[in-house]
Amino acid sequence: MPIGYISYLNKSGNYGFIDCPELNLDHIFFHFSSCNKTYKNIHKGDKVSFEPEYDDTKVVIPKEIAFVQNATLDVLKNDFDNGTHLKGFLKKFENKYYVKDLTTYMFIRLVLIDHEINVNEVYEEHLNELIDYKIVIFSEKNKIRAINLNRQFSPDRNLLTVGHQTRGSVVAGVKGGFQVKVYENIVGFLPFSFTTTSEQKVEVGSLIEVTCIKTNKDIENYIFDLTINLQNQYSDFDRYNFISNLKINDIFIGKVVSVVGYGLFINIGPCDGLLHLRNILTTKDDLSKFPQKERNKLVESSFAKGQELEVLVENIVDGRISFKLDKTLELNRSTLCKFLSNF
């Protein structure tokens, strides 16, 4: 079963949200009635396991939520004891500033210090940006406070244009890919599909060479690709141009480049996209018939790298492509018959 963290609780309303990096999903709604009977003392930051089910709109509904450990508070307490410098995103709620920690997903209240000039003006200008911080208060009642270690926000965003190559650090794994920081505080998105065909190792903490392939400076949105992908395989940003011209329901014969428990990554020329397991199975109930590990084995034993499938474009968001499958097409039929017979 997937593992996640409780990122929000409303105890008066008996509900909360789970962030699950394993499924690349944040803010999965759950009601306390979905928890295992032995799991009664629910706390924000608890590490939990759950069985994912899907409703008619393909929204995940967690069932049989079970307590694993409160790793979040343990990690933060250790960071506090060691004076560790941490990273997170600047947020604001009810006129108070917080930082969303990259490791634990918790919101930690910031203590504003006097010698920061025009604190509110500076913070408003840089909401949602990555900052360095340190926990300075951690009480027995889990009251956590931190200070911002960034003394100024001065990245030169004019340097970052389409085609610009630079070195960046992977600061977090997020839904569909990675967040990469370049220069001082510029954070962009590297889609996971861009990393599947590269031999370059991409993980949180690694330094990588990236090329900016898309910018929207009004909302400070940057899309990166691995520079080695563009140098070794494609030129003139063929991938970005290809994605820009894609339309919903376009049909392609693609090749499987990676098989994972939750689906297949399919290559259609200069880019890859995800064919999720939910778009292979016949009904929403199929997902609940097998435990997660057994389900993964069925996927990995039924599909192979290099296998051809005919896919339709389902959606395109921030350089990420999702596919769906027409099960009546001849190219797909033989493989799917064998796979679907297990369900």
C-alpha cells in the first residue's frame, strides 16, 4: 500500500488531507471514518499507509488508513536539535507567514526579525519562492517556529530565457517531476518524463545541467529539460515545439520506455508521456482487487520496454503528457487481453 503524510487536519470536522509522493498526489481528502479502527490518535505529520480507491471522476479515495509513525515531528525535532539549515516555500495565511518544508510537507510559522527592512513588502513580493530557514522553537506541545535565513531576494530572472543553459540543484520531488533551483532563488519544473530516457542520475540533492525550454515570467513559471537530452538527441528545442503543437485525442504509435507500478511511460518521438494504470483497466473497481505490490508485478510482467502501443493524448499540462488507450485497436488488443484477464 502507498505511504503518505497527513498534511492537514480539521479535528472538529473529522477530516484531513494526505500528501503522497509515491502516487505523485497532494491534498488527498479523507474522513476519519476511513481510518483503521486501531488508528484513533490522528496527528498532523503522521506517516500513514492506505488503500487507494477511485470514484467516478478518478479521484483517489483513501481507505483503511493505518498509522506507520510520526516521522514528520521526529525529523523536525532532530533538525531543531542539530541546528540544521532547511529549505521550504514561503507561504501566507491570515496575515502570518509560514514556510512549507520540502521534506515533511508541514507548514511552520516564521518569526519575523526586526533588522529585516520592510519585511511585509519583501515577503509579499516573494511568496511561494524557495527560502532557507532554521527552526528556533520546538516546544513539548509541538509548537514550532522558524526564522528565514534569506537576507535578500535578488535573483536576476532576466538571465533565464528560452534556450539558456545552466547548472541547477534538484530541491524536491513533486507531482510529475522535480523542482530545480538555479541561481539564487529561481525554481523551475523538470518533468519526470524528461529524465526516463537519460543516463544522467536525477534525485533530490543532485546537481544537473539544465536548459530552459519554456518561461512565463508573469507567474514565474519555468520548465527545464536536461541539457544532455537536447544535445544528444534533439536540436532547436524540437521537444518543446512538438509538445506545443499537440492536441487532445491526437493518436500515436508509441514505444514503451519505462514500466512502473502505476503505469507506462510511452515515447512518441521527441518526448515521453504517462499512460496511467487507470486508463488501461476496464473499471474503477479493478484497482482495488490486488494489493499494491501484486499490482505492480502484474504491470511489469505484462508490458516490456520497446513494446509498441497505439495511444491517444489525454491531457497536456506544463510539458507533461498523459495518454489514454483505445482497447479496441488491433495493435493493443493481444497485450491487453492477457493483462486484463488478471483482473
